[in-house]
Amino acid sequence: MAFIHGKSVGRKRPLFADFSVPLVFPEGEAAEPLLRDVIAAIVRDQVQQFQERQSQRQFLRVLTERDIAAQAEQGKIEAGGSEIPPQPVDPAAAVETALVAFQDGLYLVVVDEQQIQTLDERVAIRHDSQITFVRLTLLAGG
């Protein structure tokens, strides 16, 4: 499992809550996949997680007092049964968008405290690797 972090230049708070993701690559590339493969694996995992959350919202659930307290702490209590239709997400398009954003310089990727410069650079991934996505803030004017 690799551990994923998100930061934004100039902000103290993280972009999102840290999470872990199992990184599975084609056989023979497990130790040092290309950065593009790492990004693709993370994006595909997040698309799958998003789709699962959407499907869970379609079901009406009975909440325990613990569920209510935990959700109240987060600021929203939701029992499911949403009438909002699920948003279709194309995993291939999501991967392509993430790769283009990297090429356009919208974010940096740091793996185990080493910045990865290109999508075709090989990355040493361990079972406990720390992968940080750093969103760059564009300056207005100038």
C-alpha cells in the first residue's frame, strides 16, 4: 500500500485527507514502474472509490447513534436514498486528464521525498512509499 498525500503551495491545510492505495502494475514493473503508470493506478482506484460511494448513496440506511455523531462531526448527516442520479465517470478520460495536468505543470509528484520530473521516469515504489501530489498555484498578473 502506498500512502497518498495532497498539498497546495501557500496553504497550510492539505488538499484532501491522506489515504492509502494498493498499487498493482503489470508483471515485471512492480519495483520501478513509470510515473504515468503510478498516476494511472491511483486515478483508477479513486474513480472506483467514487463510483462505490455513489452507489452506496442510492440505498437508504439505518444510522446508529455512533454514525450520526461521526457524520455530525463532519458537518453533514446522510442516510442515503439520494435522488441524484449517479455521475458517469470514464476512468480512461480521468487518467488522461491527470496526465495532461502533470505535463501542463499544474502539479508536482514527490515519491519518498524525491520529486519526479517526467511521466516516463521510473519510480522506486515500496510497500510503504509516501506519494505526495503538490498542486501549484498560478499567479495572477505579471
